[in-house]
Amino acid sequence: MMNTAKQYIAIAAILGVTSTPLLGAGFQLQERSVSGLGRAFSGEAAIADDATVLSSNPAGIILLDDSSYSVGLQYIKPNVDVKGTRFTAPAGTPVSDSDIAGEALVPYFYYTRKINDNVSAGVGVFSSYGLATDYSGSFANAISTDLSEIITVTINPSLAIRLNDQVTMGVGINVMHAEGQLTSVIPNSGGANFLDLEGDDWAVGWNIGILYEINERTRLGIHYRSSIDLTIDGSAKFGPAEIEFDATLDVELPDSIEFSAYHELNDQWAIHADVLWTNWSKFKQLAPTTKGGPPIPVTRENWNNAYRIAIGTTYRHNDRLTFRAGVSYDESPVNTSDRTLRIPDGDRLWASIGATIKLNDNYNLDIGYTHIFADDVIIKLAGAGGNEAAFAGTIGGDVDMVGIGVSGSF
């Protein structure tokens, strides 16, 4: 039976990007911009202060200079712990684990070019989704859950067309590569049985955005990114002998809508806000299948749609130094009754600061820092018929993120 097995489902890609369970709603990533990191990603679809706007609203690239670029790297240091009690034999055993989400580096690259006053084009390479939880061997042997990892890379060519003095439309194609890992271990009298399952896929989606310039100091942006259907084709290995079978996992990543506002109060101060809605109700279950192999139990998810709300400010100290700050509330899509150790997601609060230093006419240095606060969340696992032993406990922690990048135009 699969509830005496080790499960392994993998998603890994070109840039080697990973995430923790406390970064974005579900396993959605916001970390596509160091300047955005410094303002808690508030106003992203309307600000357009560098080429990273391509990922938040392709229409925004119309505001950039002739050739613009942005490249950066964000370091993520999570501190996530779990503690609770196991209720399968031996019943009542306390179990705990620490640092279940490892450190990660999240890079990105963007390039845009103004073709003429009414048309701009560009391309971005970034990650839209990511997840990594890795439990210790002793915890995995007691509770079954071991490694869960999802990594994606999106290549996003885009085009912006100015329709009139106030309205610009942008469109893009999302070419995504995904690979993944998920493991479980459950001991028995003869030792640990296990299953390994891994695979990858390429898939295509699209996005569209509108930028509305009310006047020189105020603009609005709205951006829609489509859902993407993934069919992770790979192999599964069962039992101590690692007997291998072909395996498939279908996953539909959600579509999202982002609305942003940006307003300059004067020549130095600006305020910006953001609302992001993600259609996580599409994420119903994880149901891998094998060709000729043993059946794999379905992991029920039944997530809810979720919002992310952010507000921030930008202060231009002088022509060479700009400061920014922001806060955001990120709502979890996970139902408490369906929360698992694989994606132990909860609501979180972001507090961010950042700056841009103009080095010369072509190069800017971008820096940003965010601390994510998250309350402990409750996990209750029934155990019967699933991949995990019966368990009740809490999981929680916080995350520090530091980003550094170079942006500019030439």
C-alpha cells in the first residue's frame, strides 16, 4: 500500500530557483525584482521604475528609455519549525523538526527596447512558483513526509503598444519549465518502504496588461496572467528494490489579476498600492498516476482564492539616491482542515525597505530587504488511507530576504 511508502515528486529548472512555504500565497513567488522587494511589491503594475515591470505589467515598459535592463539576485533565509504529537503507534510520541525550509537564491533578468514612441518590446526570465520543504530523517520516519520541492522558470517575451496619450496595452507569452520532488518514508517491521516519483514539463500561458496615465504624476495599472496546465511526465520507483514505472502528475497553476496605483505627491515623495488576486481554487488535489505501477493515494488540497494587499512609499532624496519602503498582507489559500506538512502555508505580513543608488548614467545599484512575519498554524493529519501518520501540531517561523541588483539603460 502507498501509505507504507516513500513518495517523490520533483519540479526543478534552468535557474535553480527554490522557495519556502512562507514566501507567497500558496507557492506563488513575488520575488522577481529587487526594487519591488524594497517596497513589499506595492504598485508593481503601475510604477515602471526599471525593466522588472515587464513581469508585473508588460504595458509599463513603454515608460522606459531606449534600451533598459535589470538583473538581480535575492537571498532567502527562512526559519521554519514544526512541533507536535504523533498519534499512530507508538501513540502520543512528541515529534519536532527545525529549519525545514532551506536557504535559496532567486535570480532574474530583464531586457527591454523602445522601438519607437508607441511600441516597446522586451523579455524577462524569472520564477513564478516555488516550494521547498525538507524534513530530517527522524521526523520523516515518524510522520512520513520528507522532501517536497517545486521549481519553475518562466521566459516571458512581451510587447507594449501605446493606444493614445493615456492608454498603453501590453501582452506577453509565458513559456514555463517545471520539475519537482516529493518524498515520504514510513517504517515497518522489515525496514522503510518507499516510492520515488520525478518528472518535468514545458508549458505555455499568456499575460496582458493595461497602463492608464491619468496625468504626469498619477497612473493606474491592471495585469492578468493566465493559468498554466502542467503534465509532469517522469518515473516512479517503488519499494526497497526501487522498481521503476512511468509516472504522470497533472497540475493546473492558477491565473491571477493585479491592480496597482501610483501617485507622486511632489517631486520627492510618491505613494503606491497594490491588490493581487490569485485563483487558487483551481488547486484541488495532487493525484499522480503510474503506468503499470501500484496506485498512489490522492493528496487533497481544496484551496481557496486568495488576496495580497500592499502599500508603500518612495522618497527621491536627490538625483542619485532613492529610498523606498512598504508593507503587505499576504492571505493564505489553504483551508485549515486540509493543511498538510507538504505545504504548511499560513497568512503572513511583509515589512520591506530598499534603495537605488545611481552609479552613473547607465548603471543603478538596487538593494532591498524584507522580513516576513508569520503566525504559527495548526496542522491535524488523520493518517488513515493517506501518506502521513496521524499527527497534530503547529508550524511557523519567519523569513529574511535580501536582494541586490543592477539596472539602468543605454
